[in-house]
Amino acid sequence: MTLQATGQGNTYSLINSALTDDGNAVEVPDCGHEDFGPHITQAFDRVLNRPVFRFHIHRDQDDDRCRKSDRQRTEIKVYAKSPETLKARSGNSFTYRWKFRLAPDFQPSRRFTHLHQIKAVGGSEDRMPLITLTARKGRDRSPDRFELRYAERHKQQTLTQVQLGDFLGQWVEVTERIAFGENDHYRIRITSLSTGRILMSYRNDAIRMWKDGADFIRPKWGIYRSLKDRRNLKDEIVDFADFSIEY
């Protein structure tokens, strides 16, 4: 599966054409902020020299799909109505690739500001993501962080973290390789497109990459953040491009 912005037509329809057979793979706060319009748009990017997806979130107007007011999200996902080839079953191996850019003045909070998740659908552990890429504000004047988080079961831990400042204002490319199973492997590398520098890298060849009773496991991308530290947040735009899922 590849998903690339075209700069034309309805953005949600374009996303759904890649991620679902007959449904809606877009999770946005449009219902409570109708005057803004679609919260995922397309724009021409001068660095990549082509259209990209633009994910919008507004601190004081947006929520979580008119369901929860303590958080907000603008995301796309693989889910139950997605093609079978996009759903990870036990024993499968997948490679996920994409690019994203955070604004030079991007601000996370001390809570969570997730940009990517690998989550189970079904089973007793599906509420806790297996893998999360998240931005977090530093405490006591320490630098803001970009974290790789992991939950074997119901409790998360940080596998590795780097300074968020290294990501700001530039396009980065992510390659994430996962073999799904009770004792399998997880690998991720995030690289600066402008310099080729590896900003984050992690590899574990003996890690639990499954959840009890899961029907399948799927990726999500976008902005999903808590509003419980609202004063440290602001309106944000995060650009994404060149989504790819290889089975």
C-alpha cells in the first residue's frame, strides 16, 4: 500500500481509497469545529517538490471526535474495514515507511502528544498501544524529548529517547520493521532527509510484539494529544508524506 498526496480532489476520499475497502479510516474533530473545515488537507511542499498531507489541530476548538473533551486527535488508521493485506496477524512481518515534519516552533506538553502508534484490535490488552512515537515537554528546564514507547502488556516504558529539537523544522523519514509474535523483532530508524543523519535508531530481536487475544494489529498516524496540560500547547500543523505498508 502506498498513500501519497496528489493536491487534487477530496483529501479524505484519497486517504480512504488506500486504507479502507468500504469505510472511513480518518479520525478528525470536524464535527465540533465545522467552521474550519477538514482537519486534514493537502499543500504543495517546496522541499519535497510535491503535494503533502497537512494535519491540523487547534488547542481551544478541537476535541476527540465529539466524544472526549480532555484530548484531541487528527489521525488516519488501518482498522477493521481495511484490506486484509494491511492487517498484521501473528506470524506476519511488515515494513512501515513514511515522512513527517514538525514545525520549528512545535510545542508538546508534559502529557502525551502522539504522532504514531501500533495498536491491537481485540483482546484484553488492546487499549494500550504496543508501540508509540510521542513528543513530550522536558521537566525542570530539561530539553523536550522525542520518545519511542513500548508496552509489553498494560504498562508502558521508554525504549529510547532523543532531543525533540533535532526533529523540528525539517523533513524526516521513518522506516519501521516489525515481525509480529510473542517473541519476535522490532526495528526503527528515523533519518533527516536534508543531512542523512540518523536521528533515532532502535533494534530488538527478542521482544514481544503481540497482544493477548488480538484479532490483528494495525498502525495509526497523525496528532493525538492530551489537553490536561493545555497551557503548554498551541495550534499545530504536522505534515506527512509518502505512507507505505509492505507485507
